[in-house]
Amino acid sequence: MDNLLQGLRRLGFSQKEVSVYLAALELGKASANFIARRSKVNRATTYAILEGLDEKGLITSLLEGGERRFLAESPERILSLLHLQKEELEERQRLAQSLMGQLQAFYNSSGAKPRIRYIESLEGLRLMHREYETLDDEIIQLIGYDAFSKLQDRGASREHQTKLKHQKKKVRAIVVSDSQPIIFDGLDVEYVTVPPSFLDIQGEMTVCGNRLALFAFQDGVIAIEIVSQTIADTARAALELAWRQAQQIKSKSTT
């Protein structure tokens, strides 16, 4: 039962919505008063929740003999609702992407002063990943892979790489590690590994478009992002030199 309650909460139901919805499922056709007593939620709140569930298509409102009753639809309606929400979200994402150029024109109109953002959590890191996934520009980065892997769980990494694949994002990475990184099939990723004995770093430097992100992976995530075309171009030039050097190191190690 606890798993069911927690699962419904994760689907977006409030605690009281869970109580009312489960009571309606259990009772079948019933009045708001009866559902309120079974769910242990006051009548006014129960009625408002039933109205909301009715709008979502999870509850049907009926009028019988002058009395209003409520009937829970099949739980499969939840899947239909999530599918509809997914389609609406995808449509909003497409709309937002189409507006990015115009929005950036306003955002950049304040002048040449760089914009700086600080990040101090894994959730902040994942949010930045989602933002970079939507950009059209190539990603080039230098990453302390072993330190990064200790923080990033496999599921989040798979989700990030799936989004990069969907967006057809090109990535070049200088990977500091004695092991090979896990790269999923279909990704446009080119990488070269450098052993920690040659270059030991516990962070990351990533450039994408006009953004430069610097990370430290010790004791959690600490990062700073600088939005400036000039600064990003300078960092990109440094990473291009590092990329060529890393390829030379790899070539010498294999001969």
C-alpha cells in the first residue's frame, strides 16, 4: 500500500488527491459525502478534488435523482493522461525552441558584461545538462572522468546521453581516466583518453556556444557557468589546443 501511495504522489497527486481517488476507486458510484467519509478528507475539499479529477478525465460526474454522484474511471486513464501531458510538453518544448533566437536577442541586449551562474548540486548539474542538450552548438570538454563517475548515477547518465542522441549533438571530450568511458550506441561522440598520471584533474571544463562551464567534483558538485561569447571563444581555443595535444599523446602511446 505504501508503494502505491508513494507511486501516485510521484505521478503528481497530492496526499489528499490520493486519498479521494483511492476512495472513489474502491466505492464505485458514490456521493461526495460518502467519498469524503471514506477518504477522511473534509467534504468541501473532497468536492473540489473530485471536480479536478473530473476535469482530468479520471472521475465522471453523474446526476441521478437530483443527487450528484461520482464514478472513478478505469485506472488506465492515468496512462492516457500522462501520454497527453507528454504530447503537450513536447509541443511546448518545440515552441520554446522556436522562440530561443528571439528570446536570446532580448537576453543579450544588456551589453557585453558576462552573465555568471553558480551551481552547487547534482540537480543543478542535470538542469545544465538539459539546457546544453537543446543548444545547436558542438560541445567540447575536458573532464576528470573518474571523479565525475562517482557522482553521476548510471540512470542519469543514460538519460543525458539519450537526449544528446535525440538532438544529434556532436561532442568532443578529452577524458582523463585509465578506463574507457561508457558511450551508448548512436551518439556522435569523439573522445580521447589521457591517463591521470599525465594530467590529474578532479573537475571539468566544457564549452558550448557562448557558454563556458567549470566544475569541481570533489565533495559534491560546485560549478560556475559564464555566458560570454568572447570568454567562451577563448576557452574553446584552449580546448582545441588541448584536444590536439591529447591526440598526439594517444598516438605516441599506441606506437
